[in-house]
Amino acid sequence: MDVSLGLLTNAVISGLLLGGFYAAVSIGVAISFGMLDIVNIAHPAFILLGSYVAFIGNSVFGIDPILAAVIALPAFYLLGMAAYQVYYVAFERRDDQSLRGLSFFFGILFIVEVGLILIFGVDYTSVQAWYGGGNLSLGFIELPWRLLVPFLLGMAMVAGLQVFLSRTFIGRAIQAVAQDQQALRLMAANPTRIKRIAFGLSFATAALAGAAMIIIQPVEPSIGREYIGRIFAICVLGGLGSFPGMVIAAVTLGIVESLTSTFFGPSWAPAVAFGVLLLTLAVRPSGILGR
Amino acid sequence: MPTSAPEPLLEVAGLSAGYGKIVVLRDVALTVGAGEAVALLGPNGAGKTTLLRAVSGLLPRTGQVKFAGRDMAGAGPGDTVRAGLVHVVEGHRVFTQLSVFDNLLLAGYGLPRPELTRQVEEALAFFPEIAAKRNDRAVTLSGGQQQMLAVAQGLVRRPKLLMLDEPSAGLSPVLVDRVLAAMVRLREAGTAILLVEQLIEKALAASDRVYALARGSIVLQARTDEADLPNRLEHAYFGQDVSAPLAS
Amino acid sequence: MTEAAAPIRTRGAAGTRWLGKLEGKISWILLGLAGLLLPLLDDSYIGTIATRAYIYWVLSAGLNLVVGYAGQIAIGWVSMLTLGAYTTAALAAGRVGPEWNSYLALLAGGAVGAVFGVVVGLPALRLRTFYFAMTTLGFATIVTQVALAWKDITGGGVGTPGPVFPWPFDPGWGFYYFCFILAALATWMTANIGSSRYGRALVAIRDAEVAAEASGIAKPKLLMLIFLLAGALGGVAGGLFSSLQSYITPDAFTFEMSVLFFIGILIGGRGSILGPLLGTIILTVLPEFAAPLVQWSTFLYAALLLVIVLVIPGGIADLLDYKNRRPLEQHREIVPRPELLPRVLDRPAAELLTLKNIALSFGGVRAIDGLDLEIRPGEVHGLIGPNGSGKTTTLNVISGYYAPQSGEVRLGGAVLPPSAAHLRANHRIARTFQTPRLIGGASVLDNVMIGGTIDGQGSFVESLVTLPRHRRDEAGLRAAAMLALQTVGLESLAAVRTDRLQHSELRFVEIARALMLRPACLLLDEPAAGLSTEEIRRLGALIKAISRAGTAVLLVEHHADLIFDICDHVTVLNLGKVLAAGTPAEIRSHREVVSAYLGA
């Protein structure tokens, strides 16, 4: 194990950029789980869906994958709203909710995954974009474009959503709905409608996260499973309900994974995420910046 | 006091409501006139909070509720609020992570922006103490201030009738007086009030009429200027069939 | 219901019980026969499928207790299969020292599973359900990763051969019967636990944890026992699996398999053995029908899962539950029989409950501010006061849910440890709750039997294999519960699912459950709420009779009528302090009390 400074620096920088991507991947769950307390374990499958949409846009229509995802945003948003509606109608009786809700999303996870396999097959797919290869050179640091662009996308998504939540009416309502639904009802606000919008937003982020994913690496439908552990580890480590915390957690995980990968081999990556999750739950369950 | 007796603002008749299998209210009837302050008193477990929740649409109910001449059958909380009947729940629950101003903006959900800002300012004018803290997060307010914020939230809609559920709960006597004084000012400005309270003397002092609710039904109704009210309330609370004699 | 009718009913009930027992057993007999006779088909393909189903069921039977009974979402239980498989394979192949005998290696696999079952289960004591699910998933991922990396023991990605069992259980039909026997054993043992006081206690922890504590059920110990058993069964299943596959690699233990076991139990329905068994069989057999495309089987699992979760949440067990589809009599009356109390409360000398100088604050609020209280046996002591006066808090201190910051609670001279709600049952302190806390999906009789959990003498192992002491326990508990139900007047509803009962009946069921402890002290938290006038009258008569039989009764109530009617002594609380104490007549005319209530 040759620990050169260059290797170390490279691993840390890659991890940092990867962290930005992980933030993009996790922000949807930060909304659905962190703010609405809905365990959407199927989120990774929809990210994959986003990846394939980006792929189609890129390979069939020749457009930039991120642009393809942006075009698909409304469709994902509507899909999210529909999914919430089903969830609400089926599980609004809250007694057994955690088990049945979780099972529901597991079912959705598998169905979406299988759907993607049947349509696209199990081989790896990738996109062609100008940032697919090559590095941005900043002095002695080399930043691969294929990591940098998803990083920037992730940061933009988090910033955008943060502004939305704190500056707009609906955003404030979303923050409030987690706290006191009854009070909202008495203000002529419909908590169900607000949650539906929030869930739609959560799905919309999956479209962009999917584009980011297929830029970083070639995808195939079942890689979503690796991300279940990562996403929930990040949300828990960051603290539910805190976007800044989530970003810090995402970057932390990215760096830890990158270092582990470099020095111990890439197959340990999924285990690392769960290890971080277990550690957080044991030591500080409310997360870094959790309330 | 209305001279030619027009239709009351709020008219409740034959109301029954409960939680799941438990029936709490049986066949309740009451009225509130425009600009009136009515107190709803009663021991714990009588169903006062349940009554407010049933009227504002948070709980399913059977029976008739008419507000401002309109039959409110099937109306949910949103419709009720838009009709001008606002319910401020007990426990001064505000959105702690949002600022005072944001809390008030949220209370006016759905109103067009210019109108909303104006009404928020009007509501704040009633409570200068919290107007000074408009940009502070609600969690930094004291209990009394949070209660005022909760009432102010109710005011944003310019309600015709404001239902207050135990605004004194958890507050020191000084703060209770302040909140009730604001309520009296509201009434003078024309808003009708239905006040649920545990503190009988203070509630009676601030109201025109009173209902007593015990074991799920109305057991007394009177004007607050009638004689012998405390004794009659006591009878109503403890039921008529009590064996021991009253102390003098 | 007249006196004459009662004895006839009992005899009839015994007769129907025999029929009921046979009715329940029919399915098992059929399944058993099917399994025994399957080899006659002489189709090795079907034999392999069936063997795989048995192996999956051995693991799922244990997991069923964890997920279906205890309600812990252990999604990653495939880790036990992995651990058991590799342990058995490695030992039998001589990778760790000399070659082990296959059967011993299998046993070792089970032992390793048991140990790690406890390890994986420990977080369940502290974590919310979803987080626990994630930790089990994480553990499964880590185990697979370790299997990949630890090449010396596991052969890494290349894999390792599984053990071959010698005659009479050699590969083929011999091994088939081996797995069949173990599956039958697993079914028998888990069914025994399921229908024992341990099984009932698990369901109580799942659905009514607070009430379970009050009945003396200690969650940590019980959960750890279940995880141990489930881990052991999973490990054994793993060993069998490695033999069936004859060669195992880390990717044989897939994410799908993880979820499959879980789905099988969910499809089967919670709190049942037969349901999950059928569910597991269905899920094992399904891929064979979807043979053309591997992905279709995953799709079918998911579709089946969605159908169950959305449409039939109770699963197969619910579909098979014909008993609870029979309509109930509409206008039922609750007619308690207080005269039975001496038999129910047959217990040693009565004891005095005293509270001395109790103080408790929540944040800045003094909930109880220097409280002295004395509750004498043979008396009904009423505790009343306005909202926020500290009545329920006092009750919670006595029953051990809150620890006071100062002062002590004594029963007959012995100091009761604060914050030890699950130990109160040992002191024969029973209570009811403001909102009835019962297990909706269980029968009324089961709910009442939970009250007597601590009276069972038999250990977990004795229940596992139904040794005589377990049988005596069960018979005794059943008889005591029926007697308690007769006392409160609800014995006709004993077999009915509790969530079908009216609210007032639920309150009386709670009292029956409390009576199972033969309490020295009975704490009642607003038992009259939601009852009709006539029901309140009967409740009052019952409570009075309970006190006259020697129990010290503390009654927290809002209903002034009930308090003044049956209480021998009344204490009025206001703002956490005693405002007045005395007979009902004295209290009723006490000026300050009236003012406090009227909120001056």
C-alpha cells in the first residue's frame, strides 16, 4: 500500500466531488423522509429512471443529458404527486403505517427496476457529452469533468431548493406541515396538497440526480440498490430536516468512500455507507445538524 | 346587543360528535350573535374542545351548523375559515421554526398577496408586543407571546367569529389578562367571540353570555349579568343529584 | 345471562374446543401428508424445489417470530443464512482446522447464527423501526462483503463447496426428508412459542407496549430470546442451504433473497404461523412458474407484495380467519358478576400503598409538588382535580412510568423502585389506561391472558417443546382469564377479535386483564369515560366489590357522580398539591374545592 500524497489528495478531491453528487442523489429523500417522514426506499429506482431518460434524450435526440432531465422534470413531478396520492389514500390510517408504507415502496422499487431491465436490458449504458472525459486543471489539481459537473449540479439543486423552501409561500408551508398539520388545516391550507407538492419535488430531483449519475458512471438498472444505504446514511448523518447537514454528510461519505476505495478496493463501498449509518445511529442518532 | 333580533351568526343544533367509538357530545345546541362574546365553560372531559373541533370541521359531526346564514354541512376546516369562522386551538401552537411574520403569512394561505400583507399588519397592530419581534423565529417568543401570535394568526382572516380554546392555558395571570384584554378590544371592533375557558371569573367578566357544558350536553345558558350565576354554575358542574348539602 | 345458563355454556364450550382444535390442525395434517408423500412422484426437480422451500421455511419460521409477532422489521435476515452457510461449509470442508462431521458443522452454523442473531437484534431495543430495518440491511451487506474478502475461510468470490450429509440423509430424497423433518420441527417449536405466554407477550410489545410493561413483560430479555432463536434457525437453514446448493458463492445471498423472506411473512399475515408458511411456499415456487425470465419472478414478488399491502393488509392469515367474520350480536350488555371476585382475587394479606412527599417537574413546570397519599386496602380512594392538577401524573409515578425527583412510594412498607414500570406487576400493582391499550388483532381472551404473564412458571425452552410445566401454565392462565372475563361479564366475547368490540367493552376487558394479577393495588385511569349511565353504575358496583375483596383501589376520574357514589375517601389535587382530602360529603361542600374546579 503505497501512500503517496498525490494518491491521498486525489482520493480526497474525488471524494469531495463525489459528495456533491451524493447530495444530488439524497436531496429527494431529505425532503420525503426528512420533512414528510415518508420512507421512500424506492427513490434510487426513480433516479435510475432519470438516468435512462437522460440516456434516451442523449442517444435518440442528441441533446445534452442534463437538458433531457430538465425537460423531463414536469413528468417526474407529476409522477411524484401521483405516487403520494396513492400512498396517502392507502396508508392514511397511521396505525401500522411504517411496515406497510415501507413494504409499499419496496414493491415500487422492484417493479420500477424490473421495468427498466425489461426495456433496457441488464447491460451497462452510458451517455456522450463534452464533459464525459477530460479534466479541469487548477494548478496541480486535476478535476475530472465527469465528477465536477455532477458536483456542481448537486450544489445547484441544494441551493435552489433551500431558497425555495425559505422564500416562497409553499416552501414555508412545506416546512410547517411536518410540524403541525392540524394548525395548517385551520388556516385553510390543505396539508395533503402541500405534502403532495413536496413529494412531487422529491421525485423531480430524481430526474436531475439520474442525469448526474449517468454522467459519472455507466448505469444498469440494479445499481440503485447500492444507493439505498448511501442515501439513508447521508440523511441520518446530516440530521433530518437540515439541508446544510445533509451536504456535509454527503461530502463526508464521499471522502470516506473514496479513501476506502483507493486503499482497500472498491467493493467495500456499500459496506462503508452502512458502517457510517450504524455508527451514527449508535453515537449521535440526531445527526450532525439535526433538530 | 342586537335590537331587532336577526338570525344569529352561528347556530348549532342537535350536534353530536366523538372520537372513533367514543361519543363525547350528545345533542348540543348553542348560538352566537354577531359582535357577541360568549363563554363556554365546563369541567374537564365535558367536551368543550370537542365542540369547537366539531364546529370548525376538524371532527366529523352529526347535527346542524349554520354560519352567517349558510349551512355548513360537509364543510371542512378550510371552508369554515374562508366563511369567516376561525378556530384558534389550545396550547398556543405556532410554527416554531418560522418567523413571526412568516407564521402570519401562512395563516393567510391562499389570500392574494397585497390583501394578505395588509391584513397581517392589521393583526400585528392588535399585538404591538409581537409586532416588535416580527422577524424573530417563533421559538424565541415567550408562552404568552406565542399565544398572542396564535390569536393574531386567527385575525389575519378578518373573521366574523373567532373561537378561542383555553387561551389562558399555561399562562401566568398577568399574561392571561393581557390576552383577554386583546380579546375585548377585538369584540369592540366587531368580531364575535366564542371563548372556551377554565378560569370562570375572568371569562364571565369578558363575555355577554355563557353556556355550561357538562358530560357532553349543555346544562346551563344565561346572560353574564344574571344573578346567582356562580351558584348555578356549581350546580351545573357537579350535577343536580348530589347528596351533600351546599355550604353556605 | 342467568346462573343456570352458565354451567351449560362451559360444557358446550369444551366440546366445541375439541372440534376447533381439530379444525385448526387439518391444514397441518394435510401439509404434513403432502410433504411425506411427495417423493412418490419421483420427480427430482420437484423434490429440489420442495427442499428449498423447507430450508427457506426453517429460516422464515424464526424470522416470523421476529417480524410477525414482535413487529421488528428485520429485512436483512439473509445475513443469518450467509453466516450459517459459510460456517457449516467451511467447517465441513476443513478450512478451519480438521474436517468436521457434517451434522456438527450444521449445529455450529446454528450456533453462529444464534450469536449474531442477538448481535443484530440489539439495536432493536433502542432504534425506531425503520432505522432498525436499515441496520439489518447494513449488516447483511457487510456480511456479504466479508464473505467476499475473507478468502481463506470462504474462498472469496470463487466460493466453497457445501457439506454432503451421510446416509440416511444423503443427497436426493434422504436430504429431502432431513429438511422436511427440520422444517416440521421449526414449525412445531415456533407454533408452540406463538401460542404460549411468550408469543402473546411479543405481540403485546408490538401493539401495546405500555400495557405490556404494566403486565410485567420485560422487553429486552424477551426480544433477545427471540433473536437468538431466529438466528439459530437461520444459521441451520444456511447450513442446509449450502448443502443443497452444493457450492456457495457470496452472490448466492442476494438482496432479493433478503426481501423474499420478509415478503413471505408479510404476505402470510402477522401473528400467524400457517399464513407465513404458505407465503414462503408460494414465494419459493413462484420463480419456477416465471422460469423464462428471471426478472419476472422479482416482478411477481413485488406485485404480490403490493396487492397484499394495499388490498389485504392482514395477509393470508386474515383470509383464512373465518371465525371473525361471523357477525356479533348487536345490542350487547355488559353484566358484571362481582360475586365471583373472591375466587378471582384469591390472594394473601392486603397491603397499604403510601406516597410520601412526591415531587416531579417537567421542564419548568411542577407537575406534582409535595404529595402525600395513603390508599388503604378495602377502600376505594378517589383522586380528582382540574386539568393539569397532576392526577394522571401521580398514577404514572405509582405505576413506575415516571420517576419522581423526590419522595418515595411504598407498598406495605417496601419501597417501590422508581422508573421500573415492568416490575410493578411483581408487586401486584395493576392498572388500566385512559385510552384502552389492547391488542386489536388478538382475541379478548388472549388480551386478558397477557395480564397473567408473570404467573407462568415455565421457561422459554419448556414452552418451545411444550413440556408439562408449560401445559400447566397455559391451562391455568386460560382458566383464570375465563374467570376474570366472567367476573366483568364478557365471557361470551372471549374468542372475538378485540378490535370488534365496543368502546365500553374495551374498558371492562382492561379491568379483567388487571384482575389477572390478583392485585393488591388497582389503579384506574378514568374508566368511566365514554360509558353510558347504566354502564357507569355497573362499573361502580364492580369497583366497589373489588375493593371490598381486599384490594386498595385508586380511582382517577372526572365523573363527579361516580366519585361521590362509590368512593370511601377522596383526595383533591390542584396544581400538583393536595387541596383537600376527606369523605365525598366533606369534599362536596368544601369551598376551596368548588372554587378550584370552577377555576376562580
